[in-house]
Amino acid sequence: MYRYDFVTSELFGITQHGVPGGSIPWKRDGSASILNANKTVMMVFGGSQAPAEALGDTWELDLSTFTWREFTEGVGDSPSRRYGSSIVWLEESQCALLFGGAFWLEQLYYNDLWCYSFIGHIWSPYVPNSGSTPAPRFGHTAICHEGLMYVYGGGNKDTDFSDVWVFNTRLYLWGEVLSKPPPSRSWMQGVVVGSDWVIVGGARNSTDTIEVWKWPIHPESALGGWENVTMGGEFLSGRMDHCLLNHNNGSYVYMLGGFSYEQKGPINDFVRFSYRLG
């Protein structure tokens, strides 16, 4: 585990430990993680511990002491074992909203919604009202903007998706956005920069990409609006399952690592690129 200082641009290793008598999470990939409102605690759910195996545990990390605490799987309602889910923060509800995921070994693919509250450390199902819903999927990307959760791409056993869906967290309704999105892909990452949804990388048919796409998030976006952004500077390898971050909604996007089919292994780099608003 590492910590990045945005002031000094330095990356530090972290010594992590469990509560007395406790442990730390197993190594994993494809987990869902998010910070609480005060950015003092990080929650991690699920992921994959071995090829095709899925986890269903929930952990919280105190960022002041780097101490882990597990909240036992199976106590009350909680999402089933899975990896490749998305998770976003709902400001109005003060909870984290988990969508989708898969347990590939069992050929299970999900399109359900779960809300996690840091107060009480509990999960609860988030049941939408009747109407159309996205197909079950994993490896998609999602963001939340002004009470709306947007979901793009991902896949399941039969299909790779290039669709965009929006979930209204106030009305509990799904709707598909006819926005002429990028070609289908999975395991890309996306962040909000200003009022743009910026998507980087991903893979389809065992081929990586480092493409950057943007979509202005406003009502007129339903008419189209996706744009393939040409990035200058040093060429970067195509990748999937990387980390992407925009700090304090500034003009820099930070990217860490990932996996490359072309290189047949993990990528160990940390990149900052400038994204001009507007």
C-alpha cells in the first residue's frame, strides 16, 4: 500500500496492520473501494483472490492509523461474492452505491444495487422502481454527478457493452442514455474533471487500449457529445484495471499501473497528465 503527497509529488510506502487480534485483507484485485465523506476512512469490498474466485468481505481502513477492521461477511444483508463492481459516493444519502459485478467461476453476473453506510457499517439493498435496467455486467466504470449515477461499458459471458445508463438516485429509476459512446470495452477507468466524464484505457477481445474519451455531462449530452481526446507527451502502454484519480476536481488526472495483454503482465508506472477544462 502506498500514499501519494499531492504537495510534494512523492509516493510513500505504508505500514498497515489490523486491530488487536485482527488481520489485514488478503491480496486481491477487482475489488471496490471508496472513501467516506470526511475522507478519513476507506472501505474495500470483495474482489478476486485467485483466478475466477470471488470474495464477499467488507473492510474499513482508518487513514489516520492505517488500521484495518473487518466487518464479517454474511452478517445481515450484504452483496454476494463478486469482483469487477463499480462504487460511487452519494452525497445526499451519505452512502456508497455499489453496482453490478461477477463471480465468473459460478457464471454469475449481477445488475443489483447496494448501499453501504459508514455509520453502523451496514449494507442495504437499493431497489430501483420498475422499468428498464442495464444488463448484468462487470468491469464497467461509473461516476456520480448531481444525484445521477452514470454507468458505461463492461461485459458478461456473452457480450461486451458500449452503452451508457443513468440511475436517478432520487427517483430510483434507470434510463439508457443514447449518447453514441466509445466502442465496447471493459476494465477502463473514469473520473469527473470539471463537468466532463473522462474515460481512459480498457480492453476488448484481449486487446488493450490507452484511448482517452470525454463526455460533457449536461442534458444536451443525450444527443451525442463523446469525443476521442488526443493526448500529447510520452506514449503510454495500453492497459486495463488501472487506478485513475482527479484530485479536488483540478486539471490533472493521475493514473497508476494496470495490466497489459500486450506486455503479458502488470504495468508498474505512475503518470500525471494535464486535462484542459473546456
